[in-house]
Amino acid sequence: MKKVWIVDDDRSIRWVLEKALQKAEIPVQTFQSADEVLNALKTETPSVLVSDIRMPNQSGLELLSEIKKNADWKFPVIIMTAFSDLDSAVSSYQGGAFEYLPKPFDIGKAIELIERAIAESTADEQTSEVLPLDAEIIGQAPAMQEVFRAIGKLSQSNVTVLLTGESGSGKEVVARALHHHSPRAKSGFIALNMAAIPRELMESELFGHERGAFTGANNIRHGRFEQAEGGTLFLDEIGDMPFELQTRLLRVLSDGYFYRVGGHLPIKANVRVIAATHQNLEKMVKEGNFREDLFHRLNVIRLRLPPLRERKEDIPLLVPYFLSKSAKQLNVEPKGISKEAMDILAKFDFPGNVRQLENVCNWLTVMAPAQIITPADLPEDFNKEKEEAQSHDCRTQENTLVSDAQLPINGFDWTENLKIAVSQQLEAATPNLMKQLTETFEKIVLTTALAETKGKKVEAALKLGIGRNTMTRKIQEYNLE
């Protein structure tokens, strides 16, 4: 294992971190200046570099800049400083630092951060194939394959299509694909979200207006139907269209002509209409909120787009795609993602569907400190999934312990004594009995393991079959330092 390098002109900081890392059985080497580090880098590299930000001759930020210039020096850099100001933090992250550690710091948390950086340094990036960024739609789930087949079958048709599905499921993306693979592909694709247009402006937006049609109409305005001439008009959230405007749309779809607001001459509409909604139009028809004849005009071909929770097998394809797309937009190196983090994302229901997943990937590209995204980097929305994953691990460990505990240890069946003790406490109506017993059990196990390993937390954690972070957290929780 490569060493962790500590560079700080303060001897006491070097000594504290060196002793803490040695106690955690992590190899370490210390330096008192950036020059010493650069000289050492000529012959070897560390697993992680922890650098003070303000040092004589050359600062930690200048050292970070030198390291990032060399393509062969790929290791995480943690910047620490006693000057916890905004400029230092921003400069550290802009320079490519793994993390920013303000002084004074909790030594346990500092070691946890260094361990995380070591994992980053040695982790293998997930080898999921990243699809090309010009891919129109991504999906290998059976429901998405049905959508692909429908787009293929409609590729030579001008028929009206109604897209249904929850918000964020990709209805506009599919509408654009239908246009792109149609005979109208060389003409324009015009999208209009009915939910985003003020009610009083909808008619003018769709059909345009003549000069003087109303106060403020100083010039002729071409509406979306004219703008989409020869191409495709996508009417998103068609369920939000006012009832009176539905009548005008029906006339266009049935007759092929429309009038501008304030106009008297009919205009021929050579436009393919694709409509979309997340609402139940059949229910709206029954309630009298949507014209039945318009519904049937729109519902010639209906495509239902599945929510992301029904196509979770596509998440491992979508995540690297969105991470690469986001990285290209920000002009940064695409991040990878650990299997553990991907598993959490794959289990999440994503009420905001594909749009929400893309937003999460954009957030991770900006906020995740490392090049490999771990569960700790995920937003708070995923805390429940992280806790459930940890709880599952704990249950697995507990089941193993229970299974093993059925066997006598050195001829002594301690479980019988435990049963007797529990029965006595139950009869005494001891409050919070489960909590007390659990804490007592964990304290005894932890202190015994630490005594056995002479205080070496990593070794104790390995012997107990728990993670190092869990071990550290329990020690702090029970004040066992």
C-alpha cells in the first residue's frame, strides 16, 4: 500500500496526523514544505496527499496546481487550513482538491476522510459502457423497447400521436424522436407547454394575431402553428388547455385551417400534432373538463411512457450517460460511480422520473468531492436508502451472530444465561430494555475486541466483521476512547 503524505510547516500537526495514521495502520510520510513533496514526486507517488494551504515559499494551492498539471500524478489531495474563509474553500475545490479540511479538526473525522481518499485512490472505476452523448433515448427495459418499436413503426407516418406518462418521464424527448424519424424531419419542431402559458395568451400563442387585434397588438404575430409549418407541433400538458380553446384546436385538426386572432382569412395548417399529458384524459372527459371529440382526434395512436420505477434496470445505463453529459457541459472530467452508490440509485423510486435522475447526476458532478461517487456523496433524498442498506448489513451480521451463538462457546452455552437475565428484567418491567441490552452487548463486544487487538481499531473491526467507520462511530457513541 502506498503511503499517505502529510505536508505542513507546523511540526505539531505533522506529528498528530502521523501518530493517528500509524495507529490506524496506514503507512505515512511527512514533509515540511511543498519543495520536499515535489522532489519526492520525482521517484514515487502517495496514495493521498494532505497539504496545509499556507506554507513558506510555496502554498498548498500552488502545490495542488503543480500536481494537477502532471497527468501521471493521479492521487487525491486534501487541503487543510486554519483560515476557514470562503476564498480558501472555493480556491481549493476549483483547483481540484478532493476535500477541504478546516483546522482545528476532529482527528477521528480527519482519519475517516483520509481513508475515504485512499479508497478513491485505489478504487476501480465502474466499467459500465457510457452511451454516446447524441443518443436520443436510452432504455433496455421491455417497456422502453415497446416505445422504440412504436417510433420505428410510425417513422413513415404523419398520424397524430398522444403521449401519456408522469412528469419527467421523457415525453418531449420521445416527441422529438418521432419528429426526427418522420418525413417532416427537415422542417421545424415547435414545442409549447400549455401549463406554462397564461390562459389569456394561449390563443395568440397557438394561432398568432393580426395587427390591432387587441390593445398592444402593434404588429402581426405568427403563432406556433405557422412556425411549425411543414413540421411538428408538440403540445405538452394538453390537459391544461382551456375548454374554449379546445374547440379551436379541434377545428384545426378536423378542417386543416385556422384563423389568427382578429383575422378573417383562413390559413392552411400543414402541421403534424403530437400531444402529451400526465393527466387522465378519459376521466377529464367524463367530468366535462375535456372535449370528448378532441380526445378522440388526439388519441389516434397512444404511447404510454413508463415511469423510471418501472424500468429500474435502465438506471445503470442512464447514470454514466448523464454524468458524462453533465461533465461535458461543465468542461470537467466525467465522474465514475461505485457499485454501492449505483445500487442505492437503482433501488430509489425517483418520483420525478428521468428528469430527477438527470438533476441528481448534475448535482453529483458539481458537489461530489471525488472522481468516484460513493454512497456518502448522494443527496439527502437518498438517506433512507442508505440507512436501509446499512440496516440490511446489520441484520445480516446479526443473523450470523445469532446463528453462531446457538453453539456453546468452550462448552458454555451463554445464551441460556441471557434468556434468564432477559426474563428477570422483563418481570422487573425495566424501561427501554432492548436499548439497554443492545448497548451493554455492544460495549462488551467492542471493549473486548479492542483489548484483544491492543487498541487497534482496524484490526478489531476486521475481527468483528464490521466496517472501520462503524467501529469509529460506535467508539465515539459509547465514549470508549
